[in-house]
Amino acid sequence: MRNKLLHTLFVLTFILSACSSIAPEPTTTASATATLIPAATATLPPTNTPEPTATPVPVLERAKYTLDTAIDYDAHTVTVNEKILYPNLTGKQLNTLALAVVPNLWSGSFTMTGLALNGTPITTYTLDGQRLDIALPDFFKPNEVMTIDLQFNLVLPFAEQEDPSVSRPRIYGYTKRQLNLTNWYPFVVPYINGEWVLHEPWYYGEHLVYDAADYEVNVRFADPATVPTVAASGLPEAGEGFTRYTITSARTFALAASREFQVATRSVQVGDGNVTVSSYYFPFFEFAGQAALQASAEALSVYSARYGAYPHKTLSLVMGDFNDGMEYSAFFYLSRDFYSLYDGTSANYLTFVAVHETAHQWWFEQVGNDQAMQPWLDESLCTYSERIYYENIHPDLINWWWSYRIDFYNPQGFIDIPIYDGEGFRPYTNAAYFQGAHFLDELRARIGDEAFFAFLQDYLAQSRGKIVTTNDFFRILATHTSTDYSDIVRQYFRNIY
């Protein structure tokens, strides 16, 4: 076991833990000269006529995004007509909107060809890096709904990591055998405490914060004879020459496409319904692809029982053609090296990262948080969820998990740090992920299983669809126990909540 551990550690020196992405470096690639699908000739499902005026009734619980999308897989280009129905649920009268446009971080990747508000073309806007600020011609009153229409083109960057001086590979873009659309469309960022929340990218961790929204994404490929296999957030429905994906109350919409994907599926009963879990992997990795599917399906059942039901009809796990992992709504990536290192047992990275990413469908997807400023709220809970998976499915491996996954790195530090204070990838993950797991384990031991799991279920129920803070976590916790745990908080938190 010691030799196996050292060997695996040596290989994994070049693999970073899941759920942490580097700030993309602007780059110009050969694909920048690829021919775009002209918006005028891209055959897409019809788009509704924009609303002429704001609707004075809050007919929407949350924003709705409709993205009519034409993809040229070989040219690595995308043309999109996007409509956002955005309800002003801030309680404030707004005179600006702020949208995240992450593809604009890559030179030449994003070109906006049209922008309109309530059917009126808009020219008073600023696009600076990843931020699009729109000055509104009139005040946007509470409970009104605004229609935002955007047309844009994407030239996808080559995403495979070739520069050893850069610590993280990029996901958005394409590799030799995979196309990945992640954070690929403009979206309205959350408005919290009088500010639009859009943080700067960092070298590790996630910087984006998402409101929950509904999505309808209509996807058509330029060459219908060579359409790749697609993994995506949401439930697919075949149309005439296109596929429509829909998902409600989701944080993001992600898509991966490859002509080499193989797919294994499994149906998991959750409550009165079934969830279709699909594993997408490359040739020669069927054994590992099936193992990842099994672990994710098992975790889906465990977490639904322990926390509350999984909310969507599908879950897609995708072998990334890069050494990175990341969560999205009803969708996540796993590093290709986890598949290469899979040894046929459940005591390996492929298994515990798969169940970690599955846990993000609760702690990120259902309960949102500021991943830049308070990343522990999702990463600690997802890391500790690995332990909950093992205790239910492989109880004989709990001690192995603590020693191999957590304590091997001798984790230290306060867990409530922003990504910007992590002082490096390993110190950051040691604190937010691994120290966070120790905190939750000590808290559970102190207050008891009954109170601990009742708290998590209530925390999910009260926070579903919202963006929570550390104060919310402790406020809800305090209603489930009278046991004093203040010494544990002082040990693991630099701020006392």
C-alpha cells in the first residue's frame, strides 16, 4: 500500500484536485482565423420577438435564458442568439446591469454583434475583460421584467495545456478530441448588498457567483452528417435538425461534445421519479467510465437520502481531455488521469473525486455561495460528503480515505479564507477542503448524528435556490442544537460567526 501510495502521489503531483480553476490567460490561437457561421445563415429554432416594454408584474421566479446555438465543431466556432428574461427581484430600483462575459478573457474569442433591451438596440455599454456594464435608459423598477437580447460569436481557444509554467489547464475551448462550452454565454451576475458581484479571476479556485435561472438551449451543428456525441446540462429533446436542452433552477449550463465519446447510462430512483445518470468517456476507458458511473449513481442515492432529493432529471459526468475537474449544473468533468490511474477498486482518486463532484449538485447547485470569498461553504461540504459516501457504501475504507485523501497533506489553516488569501494551491485546498472536512467531522461528533443531518436537511430546504453566507450556515445550525461548539469554531475559523 505504501508503494502504491507513493507511486500514485508521484503521478498526481501533476494533477490538481477537483473544483478549482485558474484564471484564463488571454491567448491568440490558430482558430482565431476560422470561419464563423454567419448569424444570418445559421439555421436555428425561431426566437420569440422581444418584449416591447417591461412587464410590471413579477411573472418569473428567476431569470430565464434561451440560447439558440449553432456550432461548427471542426472550425471551433459558435454563433448564438441569446434572450434573457431578467426579473428585478433585488427590491431596488436599478439604473445599470452587469453581466459576466468570461470568453472575453481570451483575445479574439468573443465578438458581440447585437445588444437590445426590451427590443430597443443599445449602444451605451462597456465591455472590459469579463465584465459587461449596461447603462439603462430608464430606471428598472422592482418586480419588472426586462428582456435582454444578445447576438455573439465565439472562436474557441485551444484548451490543452502545453506550457508547464502555467499550473492549470483551461476547460473552455477545444482539445484534439473534445469541445467544451463552460461559462460560455453572458449572464447577469448576482446583485447583493447594493453591488453587482463579479470577482476577478484567480490562479486557483472559482471566482464566479451565480443566481439560479431556467435554461432552454437549442443546439444545431453545422455538419448534420458528422454530429458529435453531446453531454450537457439538462434534459434533451430532439427537434428537427437540432436538440433542445432544458433545465430549471440551475446555476449554469455546460456542454461537451466529441466524436469519440462512448456512453454508459444508469437510472437511479430518487423519490417518486428516476434520474438518468450518464458517463461519457473515451475509447479504452470503459472499465473506468463504468466505475465512475457506479460511484456517482451510488452517491446520488446516498445524498438524496441524507440531504434531500436531487432536483434534476439527468446527471452527466464527462471524462475531460485535460487534467482537471469541475462542477456545473447536472454536469461535471473528471480528469483524464483519474481514469488512467483507476485500479479497479473504490480506493482511488476516480471514485472519491466523482462522489465529490456529485455532492456539488447539492452544495453549489442547490445551495449557492460566493465561491471566491467563502469557498469553504461548498468545498468543505463536498469533501466531507466523500466521507458520507464511503461510510454508506464502503465503510471498510473510511480510515483509508482519511489517511490517503485528507491527512496525507497535513492540512492546516483557517477554512474561511477567500481564494485570494490561499497563499498557493496546496495551502488553499488544505484549508478550504481538508481542514473543512475535519471541522464538519468534529462538529458532527459534538452535536450527534441526529442533529447534524437534521441541520443539513434544513440548511438545504431553507437555502435551495439562494446564495448563502457563513452567517446563514451558523444561524440555521444554531436552531438544531444547544450544544456548545464554540471551541471548534475558534479552532477552524479566523472570523467568529
